[in-house]
Amino acid sequence: MKKKALITILVSLMILSLGTIQNVSAKTDEPSSKVEVINESINNLKETEEGKNEVLEKGEVIEKSGDGEDKHLLEEDSYEDIPDVKESKKISSDPLKISNDELGLYADETVVEVTNFNELQSALRNKSENILITDDIVMTSSITINSNVNIKGNNGVKITGPALTSQMFDVSATVTNFKLQNLIVDGTSSGQSKALYFKSTTGIFVFENMVFKNFNNSQGSVMRFYTSKENVDDLLKIEILSSAFENVISPTGSYPAIEIGVNSEIKIENSKFNNNGIGGAALAHKLNYTTTGSNHKMKLNIASSSFNNFGSKESGGAITLRYRGVDGDINITNSTFTSNNTTESNGQGGAVSIVNDSRAEGIINLNITQSKFEGNISEKSMGGALYAERLTNVIFSDVVFNNNNSYTQGGAVVITSLSDKIKTNFVVNGAHNIFNGNRTTNDSSVGGALLIIGSVDTKIQNAEYKMNSSNQEGGAIDVTAGSSPEDYYAFDIENSKFLNNKSEKAQGGAVAINGKIKATFNDSLFESNIATSGGAIHVFQSYDVKDPSLTIENSNFKLNEAKKSYGGAIGIQNNYSYNTSISNTNFESNKAVFGGAIYMWLLPQTNALAATSNLDLLNVKLSENTAYQGGAISTSVNENANYSGDTPEIKVDMQKSVIDSNKSESNGGGIFLDSFSSFSAIRSQINNNATTINGGGIYFVSTPTQKNELVINDSVIQSNHAGNNGGGINVSLNYDINANTSDEDYELYFKLTKLNKVSFINNTADNGGYILNENLYPKLSALAKTNLVDIQSLSSPFNLSNNSAYNNYDINFISDTIVEDVTIQYESNGGSPVNSETVIYNSKFTEPIVPTYEGFVFKGWYIDSSLESLYNFETLATENITVYAKWVKAYAVTYTDGVEYQEAFEDQVYSNLAENSSTPTFQGNPTREGYTFEGWLPEVAATVTGDATYVAQWKKIEDPIKEYTVTYTDGVEDEEVFANQVYSNLAENSSTPTFQGNPTREGYTFEGWLPEVAATVTGDATYVAQWKKIEDPIKEYTVTYTDGVEGEEVFANQVYSNLAENSSTPTFQGNPTREGYTFEGWLPEVAATVTGDATYVAQWKKIEESIKPIEPTDPSKPVEPEKPTLPETGVSNNQLGLLTTLLGSLIIGLRLIVDKKRKLSK
């Protein structure tokens, strides 16, 4: 059995070898063309070990080899070797499948190549998903598209439809994925076709690298998306990418190039819309739902695109958006709108119009960033560039509006929300927003750049409004809130500029504010704005609301003008109570008829007779403003109302403020306060103002029955001038005062004027000054004592000792006692100027401070120019005089120490010394350390005859000779090597004496002195001997290696002599050997170092002899060895030979198989 089993195994191996060879031969006959391999790779399938199909990675092709290994026959980059791999086939051929990544295709990835209209129509009827157009196509009829498709052009292929009167492509509602790429679609200007009509309400529609041109259709001349369904849940996604629209018009000018009427998410990027004239807008998105629903949505994103020269009869020259019952967001980024326009009266928004319908208002937000609107026009309506109605949020960031105009309102922009439901939040922010050269053109137009009307809260930051204009209110901005539900609406301006804006015929050269507005201006500049009233800002408050106000902080108003009326910088007109607060602000060189800088006008309604208008000024400067009346500030209250009971009032409160160098041609060079107006000032200045009539600083119309007051505390009224009366303050008595004005009238009207700690300085009035005679005016004199408290000074020639501020220079007053004054003029004769002084006749002039004249000494004031008679300031002045300064040449005397690089004392310099005056003496005693003072060189003169410098002379104080001691010592404790050598009374700097003898010490060598001996004596010195111990001689030893065998020399002794103590022990040279012995080491064991004489004796061990084998008894007859016992196998020697032969054949067969496979693999 065992034999048979072995034979069976061998036969099986033979058969297996032959079968393998046959399989290899059969394999060579299988097809292996590259095309079949590629088709297998395109099918993207491989067979797994379990026999299932599995999708491959891109470019991977698997062949199952005979040995069970997966072999990658073709990688992705191998396509380069096969020219036909990527070529597509026409519709009549079997399609060749290529990858999605190359063409951006849909699910089955099949590309159908078409070259003419029929092939295109056939491909679309067969619902091919991916179509490649390689040649221009002329549309002969409209094509209906019922399935998802991607149509792509090759190298600027064009589709035209010159004869069509309807759309080129009619896309049914079943289509949810649609894409056009790399095509020029040309409708030709003679045709009436549109390009595309879509009925879908959901899906994705993409237009990329497209050009649409020369379309002329009444509705959606390029594409129209429309459905009649009201409730649509999904957003239709529309993407227009890197595309262009040219000359796409509506013959009526009322319809857009793109019309979208479904819930949509619209994306427009890197696209251009260019048109010619009035042909409708570029884009219209209109959603009209009767109710607002959560599923009514929209999104519009426009980025890096341009809209140029579109025109529409209706609203939105380039884009019109109309929403009813819809929520959504509109974003415009990095885009331009240029030369778009609307032509009819309902054409709001020359470039863009967005309206949220009031019948079902949703939430619509608009965000415009880094974009530009230029040269857009609303020819007969409003919003030259943009019209936005009832939006929830409108945000501009870094937006430019240049040279847009409208016919009625908002030359650039209109933001409106006339709604009880929606309040708009309007924000302008970013780094820099510009409104430049925008205007409104109609005679009644308002808001040259911007109109804000209705329920709108506004916040504007970092904006510049320049050279905008309107015929009526608001050369740059008009903001109005009327019958809206809230108490007021915010209008905030921050860090902005208003330059050269103009309201041609009405109010607010820069800004007009009307109605229920709470306005704030901060860190802003208003310069060179012009209006008839309110040159920079005009406020008209006509509503009785809670806390309406105007607040201005940290701002500047310069060169603004109200040409025909009031408020060169600010004009405020209110029918109801109103508050104005201004702080840390400057008003300079503004101009008006009334109120060169600020005008307050209160016109109370019959239901608001107690209305007040408050003006609070804190740290404000008003300078060089001019007006006919009220150079800086003017107030007025309507006098025609029937004021029985409560009365209106304007209140002006000024703290830490300055009114300086303002002028008027009538009354009130600085301030004009009309009847029913009160004024208070604390720690303020009213200086250098002038008027041609009355009240150089302040003109106050006193109304005793109304109790309006003029109250000034802790302030200065200086250098103001009146052409008639009241150089500092004029209190009006409702008639011109004269010498016959009664004491009672003065008391009645002047009792409302109250001053405390006020300084009157150099105020003047051309009608002269008057003395208040207590006997003639007892009541006014008594009033002066109670109402004019702690007056600090009076204007010259009046003084506090015997005069009152009621003198007409400071406060208007005329009596029969006019003050005759005299003046002294000062002629400085080359010295610093001195102001003249005017005093009352028969009083004394005050001697002024001494003038200065470099190089001269002042010698006094002389009454004659020949400088012979010195003027006496105790003389009573009875005439105008001139006095003359006398000067003599001035010299200087200097005392100095004369020491270089050191200061013994500080120079004493006496300047401006008159010639022949006594020479000033040196102050103190001249001292210098180590020296005695010997006097001055030259000798000090008794009188000054010229500039002189006296130098101190010194003598050095000699020091006594110093003596020192030098000592030499052995420096050894408890032992005296040698006796100290001491040298005393040695003079400083003498030679140092040397040590006598040689320092010696047993067992030591002398190494010198410490410290080293100096050459000369400079002080006491001790020199210590330095020693070094003499060391013992080095010990030397011998090391010997010997064989230790007597009577025999195994090896010669090795002797190592003169070895230093503790040096390393030398090793034996060579290997100690002895025949018949093994070397066992040295006795004693060799030490590591030498510590004395040493002999090391070799140690040996005798080698034992081995036992010899026994020789056979008969050498001629060797003994045969026994055969080994083999295991029982049952195989004969013959059988083993056959097995060996078979194994050899098997090895040869396997080798042939391997060689064959190698050849096949090659």
C-alpha cells in the first residue's frame, strides 16, 4: 500500500506539471488589446475574489492574473499613450464614457457631440444629459427640453435664432438640473425671440462663461423663470457665472433681460451686463404672494459684476425687485452700476429698485459692499441710483455714489418705509463711503444725495458727502419722519464730511431734518455748504413728540452760508418743544442774514403755547461768523400768537464757551436774543465782537411781563464794539434809549439782567460813555447793587471805585452826564509798544509797565519829544497827551572766576547798566579750594563806562612735605627667618630703600616681595617675603620578570630599571612559553604601579600525554565495520532510483513553466 501511495503522488505531480504548461499556452491565445483594457477601465468595474462587481478608483484597471494577483495594467496618466481614449462619439455611434471631473457632467457621464440644429434637437429629445456643441448652430424652431441637461460649447461656439419669434429653448417644469457653458447665444436684433423660458420651481440652473446678446422680447428677453403656483417650498437656485449680456432689450422698455418669478436663490458673479439705451432692466425678480408664508423665500447675491447703460421705463434701470409676502436677503459686493436710467414717473431707482409690497410685508435685507454707482438717472422719479422701500435692514459698506441724479427726490438713494409694520434700519459703515456730485433736478426736489423718509433708523459712519445738490431741502441728505407710530426715529452721523453741498432754494445745504427725528452728529465736518436757511443743517420740528432733539459733538462748521435767511451753519425751526445740545464744537466763518452760525426760531402752535426751544452750548467756540443780525447766534419767537397764560420760550445756556470776533450789520455783534428768549453764561468769554448799531457782544430784548432773563456768571466780556450803544451788552427797552429815558423804565427792563463775577474790559460804544448819577437814577443805582454783583472790572475810562457797568461801554445807558474822556498815547522811541489809555476827564493816567529795548536802559516817560521834562503820573488829566520814552545806552559788567575746566563760582552778570552809573559789586566772597583770592583783573572801576569783565586772581596754597615708612618682613609665623628692616621718615616720592642682604630660609627658595617693591615712596608700605618649599628627590625602582626554572633557561630575564615611584608597571614583552608546559601567570601577581623593587616569577603547569589506540593483531586483514540498521520502508533500491528520476523530470518541467511565463510577461 505504501508503494502504491507513493507512486500515486508522483503521477499526480506529473499531471499537474503538464496541466500548468497547457494553461500557460492557452493564456497566450487570449485577446489583450489596449482598447479592451481601456473600455474595461471606463466601465470602472473589477472582479473581487468573491466574484462580485466593485467600483474602481479613478484610473484603476484590474486584471485577475493566473496566479491570483491583481495587476494594475493601466494607470491614469497612461491615457497619453492612446490617442482615441478621450474622443467623444456622435449620436449615431455608441457613446464613449468619460469622467465627470473633465466636463462637470450629470449622472451617467455620457457626452453627446452635436454640430447642427437637428443633432441638438435629437439629443435633447433622447434626453441626453451631457451635450457638447462643436459647431455654430442656427435655431430654426424652438426646442422643448423635458429632462436634466448640461450643454457645453467648444471654443466660442455660437447659437443664433434670427427667425424665431418665441424662445429658443422651452424648459419644462420637470427639469431640475440645467447647465449652459461656454456658449455665445445670439438672438440677432431683428428677431423677437428670447433665449430661455423656464417653468421649473425647484432645482439648480447654471449659466457659466456665457454670452447672451442681441435679444429683443417683450418679457424676459434672455431668460424667464415663471410659475403660477403660490405655495412653493423649495428655492430655485440660479447661478450666472463669468457671463456677459449685451444689447438685450425689451421693445417697450418695460421688461428685463432676465425675469424671475419664483422663489429663488440667485447668484451672479464676475458677469457683465451691457446694453444700449431704453430696453428694460437687466434683471427683474418679482414674487407676489397674497400672504406672508415661511416658505416664501428669496436670496440674491451679486459679486464682482457690472451693469452698464440699461434703461427702463419703469422702476429699476438695471435691476428691479418686487416682493410681496416674501422673506429674503440681497447682497451686492464689489460691483458697479454705470449710466443706467429710468424714464417714467413710476421709474424709481435709476439703477436698482427694491420694493417690499405693503399688502403682505416680509423681511427683506439689503447689503451693499465695496461697490460703485455712477451716472445713473431717474429721469422723472426718485432714487437716481437706488430706491429701497420697506426693507428691514439696509447696509452700505465702502460704497461710492458719483454723479447720479433724479427728478424729484434722492439724487442717489431713497430709503423709505411708509409702514406701520416695518421699520428700516439703515446703516452706512466701513472705512470710507462717498456720495459725490449727486443731485435732484425738479424745482421742488429734495435730498440731493440721499432721501430717508418714514419709519427709518439711520446710522452713518465714515462717509463723505461732496458737491451734492437739490433745489429744495437737503443738498446732501433729507430725512423725514412724519405720522409714523414711534415717538421718534434715530438719525446718527459719525466721523463724516459734508463739503460744498447745496440746497438751491430752501433749507439744509448739507442735511435737512423734518419731523419725528432724534438726530446726533459726532466727529464730523461741515464746510462750504450753502442753502437759503440752515447752510449746513436745518431742522423743522412740526410734531408734538417725546424728546425730539439735535445733538452735536466734537464737530466743525466752517464757511457755511444761509444766503437769504437764517442759520449760516444751523437753522432750527420748531412748532413744539425741541432740544439742541452742542459740545466740543467749533463754528468758524459761517454767514447768514440772521444768526451767522446758529438760528433758533420758535413758532408755537395754538395747542403748544408753552413750547420751549433749548440750546445748550458746552465748550463751544463761535468765531468770525457774520450776519445782518446776531453775528454768531440769533433767536426769534413768533409774536403773532395769542399768549394768554403760558408763554413760549427760547433758552440759550452757554458754559465754558467762547463767542469771539463775530460781526453783525444790525444788532448783536455776538448774540441777538429776541423777546421770549433767555440767556445764561457760565465761565465763558464774549470777546472782540462788533455791530454797527447796538449790542457789540450781546443784544437782549427784555420782556418784563414774560420774565425772560439774561444771566452771566464768572465770565469775561472784552473788546466788543457797538456803533451806537451797549458796547458789551445792550438791553432793549423796546425803544431807543436817550437822555430822557426814565429811571423807572431802566429799572423795569434792566431788572432781568443779572451779572456775577463778570469782567468788562475795553468795550466801547460810539455814542460815548455815561456816568450813572445815583441822585438822578436812584432806582437803577439800587438795581446795580443787587443785580451787578462782584463785578471784576469795567472798561476804560470807568473804574469800580466810583462808576457802574451801566456806562454804555459795558451795558447800554444814556443820561445827561456824558463822560468826557482823555487819552494818553505812548511813544516808545524804539522800545516795545505800549497801548494807549483813555480815562475820564480830570482823573489820573495809570503808569504802564516799563517797555523794553535791547541794549538800552529805560529812563522814564517824558512830556516833550526832546526828553527834557519827565512826566508825573500823579497829574490830573485834562487833555489828550503823548509821552516819550527816554533810553540810554546799556552796558554789562561780568565777574568771572577765570578757571578753565572748573567752576569756582558762577559768573555774575549785571546788564542794562546806564553809562556812568556805579559799578555793581560782586555779591559774596570769591573762594576756591586750595587757593587764596588775590583780587580782580583789571581792577574794578568805580563807574560803568562800557562793557567790562573782571577776572578773579588766585594764589595756590602750598602743602607740607609728607613722610612715610617702608618695612621688609619675612612673613613667617612662629619663626624669625630674618629681622624686620624698617625705614622711617621717608619723603613722599623719594626712592624706595632696598632690602639689605639676601633673604634666606632653610628648605625654601626666595620668590620675591608682595606687593612688588615700588620705585618711589607714595605712602606707608610693608613688603612681605615670598617663599617656595624645596621638594625631596624622586625615588626609582627595578622590576624583573624571570622564568623560575632552575638548571634551565626558558627565557631570558626581562629587567626594567630606574622606574619612578608610582609609575605604571611595565608589561612582559612577548609570550612566556616552555615546552611541555602551559603558562599559568606570575607570582606574585603583577601590580598596576611601581611601589618598590619587584621580581615576578612565571608559573607553569605540565601537559599530560594522551593514550595511543591498540593496533590490530593482523594488519593484512582489516576488520569490516558493522552495517547500520535502516528503518523498514518496503521500498527497494530499484524503486528509489525510479523516484529520483521522476523528481528530476518534475524539476525540469517546473523550470520550463517559469521560463514560458517570463516570456509571456515580456
